[in-house]
Amino acid sequence: MQTNAHPAASSGRNRWPGTNERMTLDECVRLVTCAESFQELTETLPTYAPKFYVKPTTTAERLAQRRIVASFNAWAERNGREARAFIAECAQ
């Protein structure tokens, strides 16, 4: 299943760190959540939004979290969902 590409997908920003391989939104979802796809995240209760409380340990995880938050919040805005995704600030 293919999800709509984020506008940054063609800019080179959505690449696996250190490679030129495209990092799909669904790959991001599988990397840092227990869901299998972005669509699965959107097919939840209206009060749900991804929330990340664990500090990422790799650059790929950091990029994946940011991309999921941005993509989910853009989707939520378009679809009138009030719940928003976020990454909690982790104490050092």
C-alpha cells in the first residue's frame, strides 16, 4: 500500500541517513511505532495521535519521529481531527 508522499519526499530530506535510499512514511512508522503503516495510525479513535516520549537512539529514529509527527498533524488538520502528535522534551 502506498501513502501520499510528503512534499519533502522529493527534496532528498527523506532519505535513510548516510544513504540515498528513500525512507518511506510507512518505514518510519514501522521503525518507531508498533503500527504497520501510516494509514493504520489514522484509522484510530479520534482522540488518538502519536506521542513520542522516548529519546531516539539513532538518526533514523529521530528523523522518523519528526516525519510522523509532521505528517500526522498535517493529516489531522486536513481532516478536522483535534488530537495532535508530538515529541516530548526529554530531560538530559
